[in-house]
Amino acid sequence: MSDLPYRPNVGAVLFNRDGLVFVARRADLPNAEGSPGGWQLPQGGIDEGEDPADAVLRELEEEIGTRKADTIGEHPDWLTYDLPPDLLGIAWRGLYRGQRQRWFALRFAGTDSDIRLDLDPHPEFDAWRWVPLAELPSLAVPFKRAIYDVLAVSFARFAG
């Protein structure tokens, strides 16, 4: 399966006015409230020919119901992760081995009431909260932790 390509993807580290980061709990993972592993940052695929900076705002709107955000930073490199063996061949219809991601830091320009997880008929998330940036790695599924470690350092200047 290592001959499979990476899926092109963007991710959003969305900071509020207090410098806290938006995280959401995946609706498709069996996690109890507050348990580690099911929380992640908004992210999603890049459409053919789409600019990553446009894709990240589109993904925000699709996943959390708003694009009220301004880009304030971008990680300079593409980051990759491989799926764990139990998801390889299943996730994304078995077409990809993992994701190649471009990450953006954004400042949320709305209010909490602008965040709507229920606008999509098949919501990706079932809960959300604001957390300190340094907490990101401990909330992530194990195969995404290394990326969240990089983001916690790369975007530390935007944290409260």
C-alpha cells in the first residue's frame, strides 16, 4: 500500500480573540466527552485546480458552518501522515495511503454562535470547544500527533 499517493489536503488552526484554538470532536469515532483521540482541527481535501488558501476557507464553511476568518499565517512546508494499518484501504475508498497537508493559521472573525456543526446533512463533528494551542497533540488520534506537534510550534506566535 506504500505505493498509494497522498491525498492533497488543507488544515485550519483557527484562533479566537483570546488566542485559543478551535477543536472539534469527530462524530464517527466512539469517544466519551473529554476523552483523548477524537478531537481534531478542521481539514479537508483540495479540489482539482483549487488554491489551498481558498480550499481552507471552503472547508471551514463545510465543516463548521462559517468562513468568518482571516488568514494570519501559513506553515511553510507540506506535512504528511500515513493512515494506520486498520484504516489503510478503507478510508477515502482505499485510494490514498494518507494525506499531504498545507496548514493555515486563521483568526476567527465571528462569534461562537456563527459556528454551526449542524448545517451539513452528514456532520463530521458532534461537539467543539476552544483550547490552548499546546493541548492539540494530546487531543489528536495517534497518527496525527506528530503534525499537531509541528503546528503547536509553528503557530505559537498566534496563541494567547
